[in-house]
Amino acid sequence: MLKTLKNPRCILAAITLGFGLLATFPSFGQNNISLPEIGDPSGALITPTQERALGEAFFRNLHGKLTINQDLEIQEYIESLGQRLSSNSDNPAQPFHFFVVVNPAINAFAGPGGYIGVNAGLILATETESELASVVAHEIAHVTQRHLYRAFEAASRMTIPSAAALLVSVLIGTQSAQLGQAAIIAAQAGSAQHRIDFTRDNEQEADRVGMHNLARSDFDPRGMPAFFERLDRTSRYYRDGLPEFLRTHPVTASRISDTRGRSEKFPYRQFLDSTGYLLTKAKLRVLIGSKPNEIIQYFESKLQRGTAIQKAVSHYGYALGLAAVRQYDRARPVLKELIDKNPDESAFINALAGMEVESGNIRTGLRLYRKALEQSPGQQVIVLDYAWALVQAGQNKPADKLLTDYLRNHQATPKSYRILSRAHGNQGHNAQAHRYLAEAYFLAGQTEPAIKHVQIALKEASGHRYLTALIEERLDVFSREEEEREKKEK
Ligand SMILES: [Zn+2]
């Protein structure tokens, strides 16, 4: 566990650091204003529509800097945890989007438009679901309490692509981004004291508001101080290696005692972790692990420990670990036994189906996906993997239909467009293949290749009026974004 704790303090510092920086950043004074200037501080800074556009641009931009999880089971879990909390927040009407960043560092952040990211490393550092919920509730509170106000104030003087890029580099602290460096230098020149006071206020408020939300959402309020205490203990080993700006935003003793004291006022009782939490942790451990043999050993040592569900989860992680090093013959019986013993848990049959496809047994995989759908009709978490298996089996039309139906009610991901692109490419639909590939690039924040492919699509679509019109519209959107992005760089 310890080896994953690379930046134990940044989780609570990253976002406030962002506000601090923006608060002291002198001017983003570009002439290309696409968001309104602010009137009075109490008024709305940007409209909900603009905030949504900024959030979407922020999320696309993030894809270029971080590995955003594309696994739908993991996505469904973090989304359900987030929605459980946000529906009990002070502003349940505020839209939220939760996602996992496939990165071992401990971090979580809130961006514009209610985009809340949680690193895999943070999820693995939690020991109970309430600890994880406490971090998510804290980030939700930053959004509902409008702590991003100052970020919007800065953003209101920029174009949306520029504002999104700035927010990404400041909130995520990407060292490579020039804008991030500039913001950090500007902040250092400003008043450090003001910055710290400002962020501490926000942090305290997010802790306080978040804790009430935890209790309302039926999580353990004690999860918050428990997680802070563990972070604090662990961070002592790393203090010397931490960058200055993280050292100035500590998980302070007063903060720990504040949350500890407040949590003790809630009546004590037992809270059980959900199966989704345990399965997600097992999957993430395999996903981000760099030493597969250590991961296999980790799960192997737990196979006979704990409750029935804990044992099942250890077997699941063990099988995933074996599959990751292509030991399919050892993984297969473990998963089969899990399915026999837990026929209602779809994750196990999904894992076996995925493993069969990966190992080249595509027909067996497809049969298992169909069985999984019979068992849990309407489950959406296997759609992408199932569609990808169909494409590999040459069943392009059913794959296309499956994905098109799915995308009517679900947010598209780069992966979903890549599969659609392949399904159409295999059928010789070149215009559609390039059009979907363009969408995949665009969602991943890569506007240049998006434009390149949408232009190819336009040529290939000649003669098809409806498709041409559709592609032209997208070319327009992509080009406008690229234009505004270039303005920023000049
Ligand atoms: Zn915070």
C-alpha cells in the first residue's frame, strides 16, 4: 500500500492550490472574450450553459494530460457513489460527473461543470467505503459552495478552450504545461499569507459541509478523520521530497481534530462496504499495478481470509492478476468457481467473458456475454467490451446497433467511438469510420487529428447529403475550438 502513496498531501491541496493561484494571478487579459465579465460578486459569473461548455472542454483537455478510466464497471461504481452523495448535497440540482483517473498518486479534484476526478491511488489508499465517500463529499462541497468562483472569475476573461487548459494545468498541477508554470510563478509573487488563509477557509467549509452530506447519504462521518489521519501518518515519510507548494497546504493537526471532534457527535454504528467498492478496488489494484507477480501474491495471501464476500473479492483479484500475465489456464477455474458460487454477481461472469476474448476464444467470450445479458438484462457495463468482441468476430452490424442504442442514453467515451469507427471501417463505410475516429480524438482533447479525420470523412461522404451536413457541422465545431486554442498560444 505504501508504495502507492506518492503525493500524500496533494489530495487536499490540489484544488485549493488552484484557487489560491487563480486568486493572485494578475491578468489573463486576452482580447478574445467569450464569457461575460462579472458584474457584482453575488451574481452568477457564468451561465449554466457556459459552465457546462467549460466543464466539457476541461474534461476533454484532461484526457491529454491524464489517463481517464475507460472501464465501465469502474465508471458505474464511482458514478453511483458520487450520485448517492450529490443527491444529498446542498444543491442536488447541480449536475455532476464522476470519473476515475488511472494513476497511483493520491489525488482528487473538482473542476468546472461539476467534473470530479478521483485517482485510483486514492481509492486504493482508503480502507473503508466511507473514507472514499468522505473525499468525494469534500470535493462535491467545493462545487456546491462555489469555491470555484475565483477560478471562474479568471476564466471569464478567457475563451473556453484557454480557460479549460488553464484550469487543467492549475488543478492537476501538470509541470509540463507552460500555463501552469506561469500561474505558479505569478502566485509565488503574490501574497502567500492571503493565499493560505483563503484556502484554509475553503477546506474547512468543504470538510464541514461534506461531513453532513456523508451522514445524510448513510456513510460513516468518522471515515473523514480516519482518512486524514492515515494520510498524515503516511505523509511523514515523504515530507522532504514534497514540492514546496504542497508543503504549504498540510493536512493540519487542527483540521484533523476538527473533523474528529465533529464526527464524534454522530451516533456510532457499523457501516458495511458495498460489494461494488470491494470489486472496484480489486480491479484497480490490478489495473495500476506495475509488478503483476506482487499483485498475484497479494491476493493469494488473502484467499482464505475474511468474510465470504472478502474471500470472493480476493479470488476475483487473484484471477484478474493471473489473466494480466496471460496465465489464463490458472485464472479460468478460479473465475468459474466464483460464478458457480455467486450466480447473481455479474462482475464474475463479465470477467470470464473478457478474459476469453482477450485470450483469443472470441466465440466462448461472446457466448458468456450473451449469458451475462440474460442474467442481468439491461446491464450496461459490458456494452463496450461486448461490442468490441462482436467487431473482432466480424459481427460489425450488431456491434454498431449495440453501441448506437447505448449512446442514445449514455455519455460517449473515446473508446466507444473507436469501436464504432472500427465496426464501420470493417464494412467499408469510410466516411463513418473517419467521422467516429474524429469524435474519439476530439473527446480525448486532440483537436488537430480530429480535424484531419473529419476532413477525410467529408471527402468520403460526397454524395450523401445528410451525412455531409452532419460532418460539416462537426468540422465547424472542431475548427472553432482549434482556432480559439491557437489564439491562446500566441
Ligand atoms: Zn479541498
